[in-house]
Amino acid sequence: MKKRDVAVPFPLALRFMLLLACAMLSLSVLFALLLRLSAARRQDAELEKSLALLTETLRTGGVDALSFAELAYYVTFSVYDADTRAVLATNDPLLPLLDSGGKSRTYFEADYFTDSDLSIRYKTRALLAGADGRALTVLCAIDIANDSAAAMLAAVPRLLAVALLPVLALSLMLSLLIARGTIAAFKALRADYDREKAFTSNVSHELKTPIAVISGHAALLRRWGKDDPAQLAASIDAIAREAEQMGGIVTTLLELSRANGIDIPTLCYLKGVNEIGSCRLCMVEAEGYDRLLPACKSKAKDGMVVRTTSERLEAYRREMLKFLLSNHRVDCMNCAENGACALQSLCNRYGVSESEYAGSRLPIEEKLPLLKENPYIQYDPSKCIHCQRCTSARIPRSGAMANSFSCKRS
């Protein structure tokens, strides 16, 4: 193991070991307290049982009968006069005359005996006995020092302390292994994080489009900009730089409007492929121009004021849709493109459901067959809107398609 690798995990492992030691120590103390409580309750129950036996013997047989009471060998007792403290009966002359007031108590006195201390658990009970009604006190005691269970209980902390040492050593080794593995996993995650961050930053430049660059840096700002001032500054500079360059790339009014989130309807437009303005739906108004301008073909100029929607434009687009419908077989409910048709969507948008114009091509095109042999498109002449997308994209044509412009999907 290299020293450099141990430098970081070892303090973590040591902290974990100390935390485990504190937890085990707390549990050991709690366990010892519970054992002591259990032992005390057992002793109290034994004292209560012995007191009941002695009290009953006094009442039925008097003081002389106490010598025949069947007590446990480890229980000592004394019966003494509460006023004169004269001992009337006892099985241990060295037992001090104590009064617990009816409660179980612990009494300890160092060097009570010549060779040992006195440590007892005792309880007393007061009663009136004899014909004269003398006040007597019955004292029962258990020698804690000679109680085997108590001795075992006293040894528990030492045993736990001895057992704790190998457990702590083992926990230190395990903690060190876990810490090393955890740090290695975090390093791997950090490396993945840095790679993803670098990829997000670089992929937009590889696409070489201003919008892609701006979108990429916007993603960087949303994800890491708040926590990385350097990334924040770099992304802001890149966005500002690309925004300036967009003026030279976005050339038409349609491209400029889409770059700014403004919707202008189109059916025939394909950027870089089909920019002929045949559908005439992208017409816009521009100040200084009396006629309407096709947005897909009109160049954007600095200071140009353009309106993409107005009553005049709405009316014009409705009329253009009616002209398209006049040569289009309207059978939307039975059409495979129902719900996914751009022409249908625009007609719904502008409230056009039918056309009062009679198209000249529709009667002829309805008689032409539906062609499916082309692997790229299906051609239905009665639904062709002559957008010229298929011819501009150079889709291979055969049969009746050779004499037409478009395809079913518009």
C-alpha cells in the first residue's frame, strides 16, 4: 500500500473506529445498567419474600419460631425492638441494625470486618407484636459481596473492555478498506463528472453551429455554473461571442424568427434544400414594402421592422390554404396521416375546413393510382400540394411521379 493512498483513508478509518468505540461503549454501559437493574430487582424480590415469611412466622409462632424459618442461605435477618433497639432474634450477630423505611436500599461500609468490607442490600418492615403490642422492626439483608450473580455483574465491564480491543482493531482494518474503496469510487465518479462536463462543453463546438454552441453552454450554466465561477465566465463569453456571429449565419426572416422563437407557418420550406416559397404561407409584412414578403426567401436587414401576424396576414393565409384544399382530396378521417398532417394542422389553426374554389388538377389527379413501389415515400396524386420537397431533395421517382413534384406527406 502506498503512503499516498493511506494518507486520506486512514483518518476516515480512525474516525469510524472511534465512532464505533463510542457506540459499543454506550451499549456496554447500557447493558451493564440493565444487568444491575435486573440483579437489584431479583434481590428485592428475594428480600420481600423473606420479610413476608418472617412477618408471618412472628405473628403465628412468636420470636422463638424465627429460628425455624426456612430462609435462603444467603439471606440474613434481625428482629429488634424499634424503641430500645434490642435484638430479639438474628442469624447474623454482625448485621448492623438499619432501617430502610420499608424500601429496598444498599448499604456499604469499608473495613467493617477485619478482612473485608460490608456491602448488603437490605429492607425493613415495622409491625406490632406480642400481647403488649411492642413496635418491632424486621430487617432482611443479602450480602452483595458474596453474591455470585453480583460478582459476575461486576466483572462484566472488565470483560467488555477486554473484548472491545480486538473488535476495535478489526473495525479499524475494515474501516480502512471501506474508506479506500469509497474514495476510489468517488474518484471514479469525479472523473466521470469531469469527462461529462468536458464533453458537454466540447460537443457544441464540434457541431459548429451558433445555436448548438449557445444551447450547450446554457446546459453548462444550468448544471455547473452556480458552483464553478470559471465555467460561468467561460460560458457567458462563449454565448456572447456566438450571439454576435449569428447575425452572419441567420440570413432570412424565417430563420431569424425561428431563432427567436417566433412561429411563421410553412409547408414547402426545407433549410438548404427547398427555399422556393411555393406554398406562400410564410408571407410577412415589412415596413417600407407595399407587398407581402416571403419570409423563407427575404434577407434580414439591420433595422428592419417586420410583422409576422396581422389581420391582413391571417386573411391571406386562410385564402392560400383554401387554394391548396381546392386541389386536395379532403378525406382526413380515412387518411393515414390524420393527426400528423401539417396541412391539416394549419387548416385547424386558421379555421379552414373547406374551400369554395374548384381546383383544376384534382379531377385529373383523383384518377391516378396510388404508387407504393418507391422505398422512400408513398405518392398519392390526389393529395399532392406541389410543395416540391421531393424533387428538391432528389428522391428517386418513377412512373406517374416523374411527371409531378411532390409526395403525400407535406
